[in-house]
Amino acid sequence: MATIHRVLKTTLAATCLAVSGSATIHGDDLGAEVNRQLAAARAATAKYHDFSEALADGYKELKPNPFEDNAIEFVNFGLIDCTLDVLQPEALTYVPSGSGLRLVGVEYSFPMACAPEPPEDFLPGAGEWEPEHGVPVWTMRVPLWSGNSGDSH
């Protein structure tokens, strides 16, 4: 019974957050398909506002990244491959807030070995593909939870 209650609570919270965030996402003039995908990404990652959920799902906490405004990334190395799934970002971005961490965005990663150029057709306009410092992957930061889904920083 507790598991059912938790699933219902998480689903309801994700739905409320996705609906409440739709004005920000839809206000970016990215097109209906990209906005639909961003709303789905918000719903899929809502549970990660509790970073213990990220740890439980295989994300590993990294040190603050000086190349990304000292954001704290949680990376799921098992998701970094030659496929991209809007519902399963390879990394989650947090910032310190009060006595904990606040989820501000997601990162999608694509190994350079898979393609010499980043996959520009994935979430076009939602972020900017950039080479990850010191790692042979392309990354796109999407600040789903920071209030500006069209800003890559």
C-alpha cells in the first residue's frame, strides 16, 4: 500500500510540475514538438528533485564543475551511448540551495565516437551542443527547472 501511495504521489507531483512549468516551456517559441518533448522530460525527471532518487536510479554525484558555474552534476554513465532519449538524460544538474540541492536542469550527452558532429536534430533550439571539457562527448544543457528552458547556461 505504501508503494502505491508513493507512486501516486510522485505521479501527481510530476503532473502538477509539468503543467505548472508548461508556460515557461511553451513560451520559448520552440515549436509544438520540442515543447511536447520538454514537457515529457520535465515529467520524467520531476522525481529527481529529491537527489536520493537520482542515486537510486544509477546517477553518480560528481564534484562541482568549474566549467559550468560550479553546478553539481549527477551522471548516469550507463546511459552514455550512441542513442538519445529525452526521457532519460545522461546527467542531472543541481545547485546548492539552503541546506540541500536544487535540480535546475538536465544534460544530454552523445559520444564523439558516434558522430563527428553533434545531433542537431535532437531538441532543436532547447540548448546548444558543446564539447564536454576533457571528455570526448557532446553535451547539451537544458535548464528545465531553472525557469528558462531555451537558455543553455
